[in-house]
Amino acid sequence: AQSVTQPDIHITVSEGASLELRCNYSYGATPYLFWYVQSPGQGLQLLLKYFSGDTLVQGIKGFEAEFKRSQSSFNLRKPSVHWSDAAEYFCAVGQGEGSQGNLIFGKGTKLSVKP
Amino acid sequence: DAGITQSPRYKITETGRQVTLMCHQTWSHSYMFWYRQDLGHGLRLIYYSAAADITDKGEVPDGYVVSRSKTENFPLTLESATRSQTSVYFCASSPRRLNEKLFFGSGTQLSVL
């Protein structure tokens, strides 16, 4: 069965610093991979997704993520964090083309931004 | 463009009472989902539906009932609420396959006393 691990529960970075949030997945074939963001009191919003093709994907709000098959990872990055990026971030994995399986979410990483 | 709306936004109830959380979407998406979000557990799927009158269990279905008589509505009922069902509940929808992009509502915060 597929699974998702986000090793960092809480990360604090300074405004303007770079950011990398880690995500590791367990799945035998090429998965569908997603990053969602949740602002306080809100539902989740899709940041970016990887289905196939270029392993570096661009998302909204200046985020990007890189799929590394050899490491079973899909880490989220941003070169310069803004205070408005403070939120909780969820990585999710789906079973890929033709599958009827549901998305599996990681437990989330809470991002705090220092001024 | 209303999207996906959940009601109520907040609900306090007592143990043993029946509670229904509402979810309505305006996109005519085929798939709809109910998740619960708890600290330390992330999001866990309760039930999902592939179309009207088609529902199926997710990871944590016990104590919950769903129905989908119309494509746009997917209510979640707690038949006899328990304290362990205190949580934030999110409804989501998707236009196609189960594992594509989800569109989420703003959530219902439920407290069972």
C-alpha cells in the first residue's frame, strides 16, 4: 500500500530565506504527487502536482517541487519565503494512471516565518 | 462561482446526538469526499462517492453515514456522536478519477461534548 511521510512536523524560517519541505512516498510504480497548502481556518489549496514528464514542476505562489524516483521523494522548495507563506503544507500521493485509488496525505508540515 | 461550500462552519453537540454536516458543490464534479483532520494524523478519508447513489468507505468510516441522492450534495451524518469524533471535517470534490486534484471546502469544526 502506498504511504507518504513528511519528516518535519514544524519548520521555522526567516523571511527571505530559502525553504525546502521534505516528502517521501512509498509506492511501487510512478505515482501522482501533489503538494497542498492550508492557511489557518481554511481548506486545502493545490500548490502543484506531478503526473509525468519533467521532474521539476512549477506551482503557484513561486513554489516548485522535484520528483526524484531514486529517492522516492517529492520535496517542495521556494527560493525566498514571504510572511504570507506561513501555513501548513501537505504532500499527497495517488496511485497513477488508470488507478481508482484515493489520494493518501502526509501528516503535514507547519511552516512559521520569522520577520 | 460558489465552488464547494460546507455548513455549518462550527458545530457543538453532545455525545449520543445525531449530527449532519452538509456539503454542496456547484461544479457538477463526479467525485466527492469527506475527510477528517486531526492533530498528528493529517487528513484521513471517511467516505467518498464516485457519482450520485454510489458511495464507498474510506480509511475511517465507522460511526459515519453518507448519502448522495444528487450530484451536488454529499451530506455526512454522525448517527450517535462520540467525543472521538471531535475534529475538523473537510468536504472535497474532483471532476474525474479518484486520485486527481481535489477542491476543498473551508471545513466544519465539530466539537462533541
